Amino acid sequence: MDTLLDVLRQLLRDVRTQKLRAFLTVFGIVWGTVAVTLLLAFGTGLKKQMIKNTAGMGDRIVVAWPGLTSMPFEGLGKGRRVRLTDEDVETVRTLPGLKGVSSELEDTWKLHYGLKTVPIDVSGVAPAFGDMRNCIPQEGGRFLDPIDMAEQRRVLFLGDKVATDVFGTTPAVGKTVLLNGSPFLVIGVLTKKSQDSSYSGRDNEKGFVPGTVFRALTGRKFVNNFIYQATTPDATKALSDRVREVLARRARFDPSDKEALALWDTTEQFVFFDNFMLVFTLFLGVVGSLTLVVGGIGVSNIMNVVVEERTKEIGIKMALGAKASFILSHFLLETLLVTAVGGAIGLAVSVGLCAVFPSFHLTESVGDPTVSPFVAAVTTLLLGTIGFVAGYLPAREASRLDPVVAMKMR
């Protein structure tokens, strides 16, 4: 404790006598800390926003479309259209490793409410569709449930943009609308979400009804597509191979025919984002670290000057019995204190900048920078390492001075 107080007193004395030098030293550390912290914070925010935008279409789902065969199979020629029914899709439900599956039938219907008539894309889906596609209802509403499917209830889940266009600020839940002349009860409205990809339009502009109702009103037998989700992302590829094999037997096409059943595995996008952002974050960290290293070099140079100015004082202390380890720890601790002060100010500045950034309304583009515990820990580790290295060499030089020679220095 006495050593720490002595170092603090000496540090304050140096600051008072060399204000400009102390300011420039601390500013170098502050600037380096802000550079490291903000670069890592922006990298973290960008990664979260990219994942959020991608997950808007679905959380690691696979979208499957029946297509045209591209190779002969069992005497059947290529170019044959593959058609799948709900019964075919239901066979997928029994596969191990499956978390959820839903067929999807699509069409454009006219929605009438009061004096307004608007065309909207309507999908007939199963209840599992909502969880897989992140169709989260606003407060007071819900998505489709198994009873809606079983009893063929004419209920409608609306995208938030459609709800606003039709109902304005009036709550949509509980209202009855006409879809192609048939009455439907609005049971839920989509919570606004980021969605940067889709396969048939953004969810905020669509409506969703039970698949059983869609088929009953249209007489449609064949599905446009279906989506499914594995229990874990790592099991997706194996599950997709089993899905292709099962449906190939039922629809009579070669399981290796990629065009007969096209699969869009969104888990691959998440893997890409993880790998890309790891490399990108490392790059940002290296760039910021170099800036902090420059600040550390400044600290080391300043401490060399301090040792030179206090050479006689060091000689006197050593002549009075101060050990080399005491001199080493004294100057090293002084350097670490300077680094800690600059680092604390830099972190405070970074946190403040991150706090005001959302007011610029750039969240959907680059996300909100976040000084996470990970970012703070990395910055602290870098500061400690650079501070130690910057202070060790001057401190070691001071501890190796000859007391007799040092006391003769002016």
C-alpha cells in the first residue's frame, strides 16, 4: 500500500511539472483504446445485425421446391415435373432429427375491408411455420394453431405492413375481412422484424391462413414448396439427404437429381457469417491493436525520459538501501497506472459513443455497436500487455543503474 501511495504521489508530481507531456501520453492511450474498442464494438454489432436480418426469413431452415427432373429414372425421361402433395410432405414428419415441417401453398387474393380493397400474397401453412419462419405475433394476437387446421377455421395472420395499410392505427386483431369474398377473422399481426432475404416476398406484406382452409377454398392439391427445420443446425445436411431419399421414392425421381427437388439450406448462410465475421473481427482487432501499440510506444518513450530525469533520485534511493526489484516495480507500476487511466477514459468514451449511435438510425444497415464483456476483456488484456511491455524496459534500465554513477548525474 505504501509503495502504491508513493507511486501515486510521484505520478502526480510528474503530471504537475510536465502537464503537456502527461497529456500527450494519456491521450495516446485514450486514442488507442477508443480505436480498439470501437472497431470491435462495431464488428460485434454488425455481426448481430447480419444474423438478425438473415434470421428474419427463418432460423436455420431449409426451403424445398419441387422442380423438373434433369435425368432419366426407372424408364421415365428427364424434364418431368415433380409434384408433391401434403401427404408427401407429411411423410417427412416421421424422419429422425426433424424439429418441424410445413407445406406452403401460395396465391394472390383480394382483401376487402370497409372501402379498401388491396391485393395481398396469401400462404396456406401449418402452425409450425410460425416458429420456423420467426413470425412472432404482436401483443394481443397469435399465430395459427393445430385447432385452426383441424377445424378449418377461417382465420388470418397479417403482416404488419398490410395491417397498417388496411387498418391504419386501429388494432387489426378481432376484425373480420373478406379474402376473395370469404370472411376471415384476423387473429394476429406480425411483429416488425428485419428481413433481408425471402423467396416469395417479405412477410410484412403477406397474409397466412391454415393450409386446410387454403386447399378447401381453392381446390389446390399440389404444394408450391415446403420448409423444414432440423433439431440442431449440425443435423441439417443429414436430414436433407433423408428428405430427398424419401420424396424421391414417392415421386419417382433420382435422389441425386438436385433439380428435381431444389433445397435452399439457410444454415449455410449462418456458417458463412460466423466464419466471415470471425476473420473480420480479427482484422479489426489487429488494426485497433496497432493503434494502441503506437500509444504504448509513446508511453515507453516518456518513461525513458522520466528515468533519465530522475537518475540522481534513483541513485540516492539505491544508496539508502532500495533494492533493484523495488526500483523496477516502482517504475513499472507508474507506467501501468498511466495506461490504466488512459484506458479507463478511452473505454468511457467508447461506451458513450456506442450509447448515442442508435440515434443516427443506422441500425438496420450496420447494427448498433456494443461494448460487450468480450470486447471489454480483450481491450483490458491488450492494455495490460502493452502497458507492461512499455514500462518494463525503462524500469529495468532504472533498476540496473550504478548508485555511485547515478548520484553524480545532473
